[in-house]
Amino acid sequence: MSTLENGTRCSPAIHAPGERQITFGQAIREAIAEEMARDENVFVIGEDVAEAGSVFKVLVGLLDEFGPERVIDSPISEAGIAGIGVGAAITGMRPIVDIMFGDFTTLVMDQLVNQAAKTHYMSGGKLTVPMVLRTTLGASRRSAAQHSQSLHALFSHIPGLKVALPATPYDAKGLMKTAIRDDNPVVIFEDKMLYQEKGPVPEEEYTLPLGQADVKRTGEDITIIATSSMVYVGLEAADKLASIGISAELIDPRTTNPLDSDTLIQSAKKTSRALVLDEGYRQYGVTGEIASVIADGAFYYLDAPVKRIGAMNVPVPFSPAMEDLTIPDADDVVETAKAMCAGDS
Amino acid sequence: MSEKNDSNPNETELDTEHWLQAYEQMVKIRTFEETANDLYTSARMPGITHLYIGEEAIAVGICEALRQDDYITSTHRGHGHCLAKGADLDRMFAELLGKEAGYCRGKGGSMHIADQETGNLGANGIVGGSAGIATGAGMSIKLRGTDQVSVCFFGDGALGQGLLYESMNMAQLWKLPVIYVCENNQYGEYTHNSKTAAGSMVGRASGFGVHAQAIDGQDIRTVHATARLVIERARKGGGPAFLVCNTYRFRGHHVGDIDRPYRTREEEAEWAKRDPLTLLEDWLLKSEQAEKQVLERIQQEVKTAVDDAVAFAEEASFPSESEVDRHVYA
């Protein structure tokens, strides 16, 4: 990790040479295994997590390493296992509840929103819920409307929950370890399309704080704020913009709750333009909140209105010919950024 | 629907001292609830509250069979469970009045009292909402290898919630030490359960292979004897149990539900003949374990304690403004 001139910390370059390269999925698995070895109260519960090692094979080997008491295959009962997570967490354990697809988090809404998020507050600070709920987000797998959504905004809305959505293997490992040690319920969204993405992850132990944005690329003319796999879309766009003389800074908040508002505002003040990119539905989403935070904090420094790009406000369609239209791509970002920099946005 | 009561198990006799203690707990709950109602009708309490009057034998019968380190989860009608598990009157009333001295510093109120020291993992405003939490506590007990048990109290209204069935399924699969106590008080809010619960209540649990039985929830001796059997069984790794305790909500759904147009006064009068406090009093007198003066003295002592607790709560201060955003995160 290096430190930029303005004091913002920056994780290793996404494709830094020389360091150990592992996939995003391996990073998640490593984080969980290390924390299970470190703390006997950590356990994993979910559908197909043990013998199958989860549907995306991220947890392969955990069962052999820690046994069926701590890596537990559950019935297809999302609300039930989330409830078990809450109860186990209140009574001293640190459960990791695995919800196979982000779309299925709708089934655990009560347990997260009314139980996990409120227990500490409603009990006047006496009870804590140190639970991690890991799930997925992201389209483009041709999986249609019930296996493709990015629903992190729903949980970011709720006081009492923390929400992380790492983009790189390095961030995934560091944030997962911190989430497991956190005394609050933390929901981690992993983009299904990133599991095979490789990146540098040091051998030695490290953690990353929740609530600290990361500058993935420095620039002068426009700030692109991007989350999860949209970081890669943003970086591709930044390359294209560089070729036409526009220098884009790319910042990944890494967690939407808590949100590192200061870093986002600071960057927007520096570049005088901000574009927010996120795969959730555009309406009432993370992009709207972040755009508002920047408008509030950097308004008098801005040369253009804050713009946002999100998923199209439609259920994710199956046909590739349609699905791709609903997801932001680099060209969308380039066109919007160009217009903003040309002063005709 | 009132499930047919199974035959009484062999009664596990407590000695007189313990029966009088149980009696005192029941009187305490009854007096607490009558006082809460007074606080509401005299506009001294914010919000509304749901009274447990008529169901006291269940909370006390079960909790007298528990240890302090055993867990319970409770419901919106939860004052009885909290008191039976050992909560103090002072801090209970303070919470009902929204004071900082309350169990939850005034942040929970009547429906959310939690008390970690007595194993109370919290009352829940979502019907059936604590089935998962109680089962998770059972999972935690199993993983930590202790011999605690976890009791999930809920009403017959919760039989409509899927979470209960997901939870019982897993509790039986993994032999978790969880006792599911269905307080079948006949009504889910304003609707009789004959309109909302098809088929058999105990059959819902026995279908999972969970030990299930229906009992007379008005008779604390039956409740307690049954509770001891299933709790000891769970402690020894025998797995979960499901008790349907047939009872009656003597008052309305909440303190403001005074007309009760959804049921008849005749039905209420029939159930009033089986007041759990009167049943225990009659038995204590008839079996010559206590004289009337002893019971009256207990009632008087409880009344004094409740009055003192209300005075404490009314004099206690409201939380300061700085309290409002504390404890959102640990």
C-alpha cells in the first residue's frame, strides 16, 4: 500500500507485477480460512457451502480443513440461516452466512433489516451481532432477472448494517477479514464475474478498514467513482479517455456504508467533475446517494453537474442481445465523461 | 382452534418454597400488566402495550425450569417472559416509559426488552421474528459445547410465518437444544386462529420429527412438569421440542383494544374460570401448602414493589439528545 500526495492511501496496482497473483475467489477463501483458523467462533453456514464448496467453488477445501461442524450445508432456507446467524452472533459466535445469489437476499430482509441491523440499538448497546452475510451481485452471466441483480443499495439504506463490495482480490481479502472481526452485521457483495479475476495479494497478513475509499487511478480532469466490477469498466474508460487527452481519476469507495465521503469530495474538488458508476438500478440507487454527497460537498468547485450511470431500470433480461444493453459499459462512461469535459453535459 | 391437551406428564413436584416463588412471579407479572394498563389509560406511558394477563402460567412454568444462563427470545406480548426470566421491575417500567434507566436506555420500549444478564435475547416486534434467533442461539450452544438451552416463545399467530418452519427443520436436523413454546391464546391480533391455522398445531412440528405436545397452559404445574422434561432432554442432546400451551388472552390485543368485537363476553367468562393465578392459589390452599394470609402477603409485597418501581421509573430522566445516535453501530 502506498500513500498519495493528498494523503489518500492506495492499494497495489490492480495488475502489479512481481507480487503473488491469486484470483478474487481465492482471496475470499483465504480470508475466511485465515479467520477461521484465528478464531474458533467463526463458522460458515449456507446452501452447498461444504461438500460442494459453494456454487462458484469459492469455498472448496474449507470443509476438509475445518470439518462439518464449522462449514455447514444448510437447507434452502435463506431466512432461516440468516436468523441462525443473528442468534449465533448475539450469543458469542461469528457466523458467515452464505446467500448464494444476491437476488435471494430478498428472502432474508426481515432477519437483516429488522433483526440484525436493530438489535444493538434496540437493546441500548447491550447485544451485538458480529455477523457477515456474503452474497453476490452483477449481471452478464445470461442468468435472467432473478439471478443477476445488484441489490446492495437496499442494504446500504439501513442504519445498523455495513455494506462492502470489493473490486479486487486484494480488497476482497482485506475487507472480508475486517468484516469477520467487526462487531456489526456486514453484508459483502461479490461480483460473480470477478471470481476468476487475478490480482496481487501479499502473502503476509493484512486487513483493510471499512469506510476507506481507494484511489485506483489518479487523474486531473474528472473523477470517476466506481464500485465492484464497475471499477474495471471505469478503468477501461479511463484508458480510452487518456487517449483523447482526458485524465480521469478513479476512486472505488469499497464500502457504501460507511461511505468515505471525504475522499470522494476531495477528489471532485480537485478534478472539478464527478461521474458515478455502479451496477445497481439507477433509480434510487448508490449512484444517487454518492452524487448527492458530492454535490453537497463540492458544489462550488464543480464545472459540470454530477452525472451517474447505473443499470437500466428494467428487470435484467435473459437474451444477451438485451442483457448487455442494461449494464453500463466503458463507452457509456467515455461518452458521458467527454460531454462533461466539453462543458455540454 | 385449541389443540386437545395431551395427558399430563408425571408431575415433577417442587417444594412449597419454590411453588410460592412461582406464585410470586405470576402475581408480579399480573400486577405489572395491570399497572401498565393504568399507566396507559392515565396517559402516563407513551405508545401502547400488549398485556400478558391470563397467560402467566406459561412464562413462569417454563422459566422456573431454566437456569440463568439459558436463553429465551420473547414477543411483542413479552413482559411476562422478561420478568419470569429475572428482569427487575424498576428497569422494566423505566423502559416502558422511555427512560434512560430502562433495560434498553429507552431505545426499545415495551416490545423490545432485552436483558443479556438473565439470558433474555430480546422481545421481538415481528411475529415469529425470533424463531431464527432462538435457533441460532441453539446452534451457538452446540458449537460452544455447553449444556444451555434456548427457549423461543411465540403466539399462535406466528404459526403463519415460514421462518418458524425453516427453523424447526434445522433444529431437528442438527439436534439443537431449542424449545419452541407456542402460546396458543386463540387470537392473532383480532382474528381467531380457526380462520388462520389449518390442520394440527402439534402436527406442524411432529412432521419434522420434533417432539411435540399440546398442554393446558393455564395450569402451571402441568406447564412446569412438561417444561422440565423437554428442557432436560434438550440439555442432554435429545434435540428440540415444541409445546402448544393452550391459553387465553384475557385482555384485548393491546391496551387500546377494549371493545373486542371479534369475540363474545361469554367466551371470555368461560376462560376466566380458568385463571392461572386462581388455579395455583386454589391448589396451594387445598394442598395446605399455604394459608390465605401467606398469599395475601405476597400480593401485598408485590404491589408495594410495583408501586416503588413505577415511582422510580416516573422520576427517572429521559435520555439526553446525545443518546439518539449512539449504539447504531457497536
